[in-house]
Amino acid sequence: MVSLETLKKHNFKTIKQYYEYILKSLVNGQRKQAETLAEALSTAQKVDAIEYLEEYVSKVASECKTLILNAI
């Protein structure tokens, strides 16, 4: 589970910023980092992240959703 402490460590105020960080990691070619970040999410946070990423229509967003699903 990604806690408030983890968010603060990354200088994020919301969990949505953490989801964006996972997406940006993929965009920047940092797949292993994205996997590690996704694995840290609780099941509920993973579901929320996938719902959040539905707003994006891109190959990378689709890859990000798959990565998160595989981390469940």
C-alpha cells in the first residue's frame, strides 16, 4: 500500500500524482521502476489507478493499465 508517508517521500500531495509517476516512468522508458511503483499499490489503489488511467487514450496508458493489472 502506498501510504501518505510514501507520497510525501516523492513530494506528491495526492495518490493521483503517484499514478502519473508510474505513467511517466513508462513514457521515459523506466519499465522496471514503473513495475516497482505499481507493485507497491494496494489492490484497491490498483483498481483506482486503472480507473484513473481510463481518462487517457494512448498506447502507453494501455501498457500502464496492463502493468498494474499484472501486479495484482
